[in-house]
Amino acid sequence: MQALPGFRDYFPEECARRNYVTSVWRDVARRYGFVEYDAPILESLDLYAKKNSGGEILSQLFQFTDKGGREVALRPEMTPSLARMIAARERHYRKPMKWFCVAPFFRYEKQQKGRLREFWQFNADIVGEIGVAADAELIAMAIDILRALGLGSGDVVVRLSNRHAWLDFLRQKTGSEEGATEFLAVIDKLEREAPEETEKKLAAYGCTLEEVRAFIASGGGEAFSSLLDSLEARGMRAFVEVDLTIVRGLAYYSGNVFEVFDRSRKMRALAGGGRYDNLLSQLSGGAVDLPAVGFGMGDVVLGNFIETNAQAKQRMEEEIARAGGIDLFIVVADASHGGHATMLLQRLRDEGWRVDMPAGEMKVGKQFQMAEMLGARYAIVIGSEWPTLKVKTLALRQEEAVSQEDLVGWLQRAWTDADPLNK
Amino acid sequence: MQALPGFRDYFPEECARRNYVTSVWRDVARRYGFVEYDAPILESLDLYAKKNSGGEILSQLFQFTDKGGREVALRPEMTPSLARMIAARERHYRKPMKWFCVAPFFRYEKQQKGRLREFWQFNADIVGEIGVAADAELIAMAIDILRALGLGSGDVVVRLSNRHAWLDFLRQKTGSEEGATEFLAVIDKLEREAPEETEKKLAAYGCTLEEVRAFIASGGGEAFSSLLDSLEARGMRAFVEVDLTIVRGLAYYSGNVFEVFDRSRKMRALAGGGRYDNLLSQLSGGAVDLPAVGFGMGDVVLGNFIETNAQAKQRMEEEIARAGGIDLFIVVADASHGGHATMLLQRLRDEGWRVDMPAGEMKVGKQFQMAEMLGARYAIVIGSEWPTLKVKTLALRQEEAVSQEDLVGWLQRAWTDADPLNK
């Protein structure tokens, strides 16, 4: 018996890595003043069918009929649920709303590197703010998440583009925005398709590949200056490159769009997002009409990238070691003091320590092995000297006699001396 | 458009309540030396069909055929996934394994109070330890979770029973354990069924209702003494009552079983669990044979109970207020200093503070309102006096001039003075 293909068992080592990434997501989001929300994992199929997010997501739905005859689907993305929630209660919240979630999503994808069928994703959105400051805030947050993971501007790059820039270009060429979706699809494929093929498609819009390439080389002129100034003031300019070849796959984007990549371009995008000023109105049938900007960052490509980056991997391992394991282990050297050991166990846990002791009788040597295996810093030996205990600092192999009344104070002092950041 | 019946949207207020409960679960579990794991939300249907956990769960599955023709189901409980994971890798882990998870589960239940179709549950298991110390450790952890939530022995009770005790009773009456499952079902219904009906059913086992009641009144004699001694040493005896009417619905329990209830018995069980020494062998087709004990605690009944208990509710609200919101808000009194404000914003966030500022131009009075609404403790006013700032302690309406270089130091001192536990 195994997990389904594309699904993961999280043994404690793997769960610790997931928790490390999700806690970085949450910590940085809170520093940025975002609040967490969530929605159901199962939703009405209608919620996705209504949306113009494109055929790919719809073709990848885990969908079925529930016991009550409802057509339902495991959520493939968050935005439709977010739109529903905002339509229901937006009046309760002052704008701009800065909301994030950390949650699992499901897509029936072909098995390939960087793609799983169940993945965790960080989603962050600013709703109700039309100004470019909101775009800057989100891009800065994506960068600060990557920095918190130990990645620098030599490791990752934010490629910034703007749908309006391309629509302006199209209007200049054809006099209208007709066929914009198909035109953007041509731009999207520019790097992957044969030039002759692209040339042929562009002809339909009265322009040449050379003109398109010249426009890309122009870098969008002043269009990004306010956004780039904000990122400059934050010390993040080195992370960002204007790259008009980015248009994003989803149909609903309406302004700035961006994708984050590893510098070596060996992997799929680490994150992506942009403005979607018309989507909430469209999804809510006009019930709300609020500008919005957001991005998503999944755990699969990011996790693969951390494993290949020495600094990020080391930081992850240090943080997991720091956050995991226990603080104290009680070694019962004399089984007749088992009751005292249990009392002590409870007292130390009540004080907030992470403590364990053997569940049954066990040789003292084995107990010390267990203490080390569990990551304890101190072993507290309880035996015939009770109410005096021996406290052993495991890393230093130092031992000291401490009375049971003094134990909590002794531990607090020793812990703080060892590392003021410990508690 | 609404969430499906039995599913919840978690607006920020509701998400904060869920995060409060799940963080108490995680904190207490770590104090007890448990490590976190997780498994896929979607599993092979076989995983549940094989299990003898009873027809009720099977009849409540969200099951369907995926795009690859696999029969799959949303997980209704964790134990089958845990058994699969343990069978795959148990040799990697020293026994006893103390594992917990915090995860969503799905059951297509009739809508009723305390029952939803998507719920979050804490599951904790000790695998590989046959001794009753493991049972005590789990019951203690359940109690410590309730205490951490602000509930005392006047609010909740652990009702403790033992399947072996009933099997011994049955063997005394009939000379064998034949029909044990049906017999236990009679005991399970004792409090809900008409006495004449019970009397009739018991006759098949050669015993009377009077004998059964006398056995219940005996309280199991010495059977629980070691478990109760351990809970006594932990100062938790007042939370526990032996109650042999508890047998638990699931077929696989094999020893001690327990359920946690509110004292007024107005609600369904808050938690329940017990020993299942044969289940892992059975589920893994004999691949592993390890004793185990575990329990689950869901968020629905628990959440309802917290709302009705003044002390628990107050503690939750205080903790949510403490954990939520931002620390600092930057008031931009002079828009020409927007760049400085952005620099300052980044510097303060880099120092670990939760900081926000207006996304666009806004009247100063509105900015102060926003600062208070977001829960900021200090407003930092940046204007024509730059590089001197005004820092306003919002609760006290006190204002002080601070130079921008001194700001971080000033804030650290002020914050620590206000409450040494803040940072």
C-alpha cells in the first residue's frame, strides 16, 4: 500500500521541512501586516467552471458527484474561493485588505519534475487598492520570503512585466484590443516556439517578430519606474528584472504580472502573480468590484530549489534542528522513584519545557542513548540520591548535582547562559 | 455562491480561532516529545475498505473514481494512513514512536450540532510501547491540552474504561469471547436503550442487566490502578473517572479506552481514543506487529465548547489579540517623504517587527484610524522634520520625537519596558 501517485506521505523529517517553509511564509506575511484566511478544500464545481482561468485548470480538476448529488471538486487554486468570500463580507473589512493563506491544492497533472497532484501553496492578495504601491508590497514580500529562506539576488530573480504594455502595443498595431488573449498566448510562447511559426502568427496582428523583439528590448520604458523606485527604496532592486516576455498563463491578469525564477533557469517558476482588477467583479457576478493584486508560491519547486542551494539548505537544517526535538530527558536510574520521575516530568512540562522519559524500565545506558537521539540538551538523572538529582549537559558531558527544588531555576539559568535566544 | 453544506469559510476572525486551537495542540504535543507527521488528504479507497473500523465511516466516505480510473476517497480518519506509513518505514524509528498530526478530515454526515463534513482533528499515537505508561502519557496530554485552553476538572472529565475488563466478564459468563463485538454493542447502548430491550439481549450471553450494572458499579477494581497512579502523580486525578459504560464505537480497540466530555454532558465527546494493539498488524497484512495507543480530538465540538465556557473563551480572545495585528504603523504626514517611509518600513520589518503603512496618499487622521484598527502599538510619523520622527504610543496618546537612526533602539526599549514577554 502506497500513497496515490503525485501525493506525499509526510514522515516526521518531511513534515519538519514542510513546516519550516510554511512557518517562513506565515512569519513574513505577518511582518507585512497580512492576516490569514482559509476556505474549504472541497468546493462546488460551478466555482471553477464559471471562471475564465483557462481550460488547463478545468481539465485537471479532481471532480465528482457527492452523496447528495452535488457536482464538487477539490480546489485547484484559491482565487475563486477568495472571490466568493470577499463578495459575501467585504463590507466588514477596511480596504486595502491584505490577506494570505497557506493551504493544500489539488490538480490532476501529468507526473513531472516540480509538479505533484497535491501541493501546498502560499497565496497573498491585496484587495481594494488600485495603486502600484500594492504591487510593490507583494513583490517585496515574495522577495523577503526568499531572503528569509537564505536566498539572495544571485540565486533568484523576479521577472516583471505588464499586460497593459502589450495591449497598448497591440492597439498601436491593429487599432483595437481584439484577439488580445490569442496575441498574449503568442508572446507567452515566444521563447519556446520556432521563430517562423511565431512570425506567421504575428502577421495576423500586422506586426513582425522584429518589432516584438524591439519592444521587449525597450524594457517598457517608464511604465515600471514607480514600482522599481519602491523596490529600490527597500534595497531589493537587484532582485528584479523587467522582462516583457512574461505574460502569465491565466486569462484574468490585467496589469503588472511577475514570475520568480532561479537564476540558472533550471526550474519552473518559484512563484507568480499579478494584478486582476476585473476578476472579483466577474466572479461575483458584479456583487463586488474591487481592484486586486496577488501571487502564489508553491512548496514543490521551492522545496526542490532549497535542496540544490547550499546556503538555503543549511539554514533549513539548522532551523529544523533548533525547532525540533526535546529539551530535557529524565533518566530513571532507580525504578522505585518512577512516581517522583512522573511528578518531575509534569512540573517541567508545566514550565513549558519539552520533556520526555522512558515509558517502561530500561537500562540507564539505553536511556542516555534515547536522550541524545531525541535531541535533549540535558539529562536529569533521578535515583537513590533523591531529592538530589544529577543534571548532565549532554553535549559537554558535564554533570552537576542539583536538588529537585532548585531544578527549574538551575535549568533556566543554564539554558539562558548557553544561548540567550533559546527561550 | 456559498461553501458546500458542512464546509466552512475561514474569514480572518475564524481562521484566528482555528489557528489558536491548532497551535495549542502543537505546543502541548511538542512539550510531550511528540513529532508531527502528515499524510495525503486523498487516499486509495482500499485503505478504508480493508479496515474493520465499521460500516458507519465507510458509509460516510467522499469517494469517487479519479481521472486515472483509481477508486479514491477523502480521508475520514488518520489511522489507516498512519498504519501504511509505519509499515513502510518503522525500522527507521526508535520505539516508542510518539507521533501527532493536525489535519483536515472529511465525512459525509447528516448535518447536526457538533458534526461538520470537513473538520480539523488532532491525532496523537504512541506506537511500539505495550506498557500502560503510554496510555497514561496520552490521557495526560489530552488533559494538558484542555488545561492549556483554560478548562479545569470542573469543566471536563475523562471517562476511562477497558475492553479487556468486558471481555473477561463475557468469558466468565459464557466461557468464551464469542460474540464479543455484539456484546460490546449492547454495553455501548446501555444508557440509550430501554432496560427491557437490553435485558433481552443480555440473556443471550447468560447474564442479567443487574449483573452488568453491578460490574459497572465495581469500577473495574485494580485494573486501572497503575494508570490512575500515573495521573495522580501528574496532579490530574480529578479529571478522570472510571466508567465502564464506555466501550467506543470502533471495533479495533483492544485495551484501555477513554472519552473526554464536558461535565454537563450537553455535548458530544470532545476527544476519544484507546489501545489498538492488533490493528497495525491487521492493516499492514502482518508486515508490522506493534502495539499502539492513540486518540483524536476534533475542532468542532471543542470550538463550540470554548464558546460556552467563559474562561476558555476569554483566554482564546486574549491570545488571538496578542498574536494578531501589527506592531507599528508608519504615518506619512508629508508625501514627499514617501521614499524615506518605504526605506524605514523595510528596515523595521528586517528587524522582525510587524509593520504597515498606507498604500497611497491618505489624510493623517485616517492614517491614525487605520493604525488603531490594525492593532498597532506605535504610530511612527514621518514628515517635514525628517530625519526626526514622532513616535506616538497609541494606547497612551503619548508622543515623543526620535531621530531615525535611534528609532530601532528606542522601540526595542519601549517594547521591552511595556511588557518583557512581548518579544
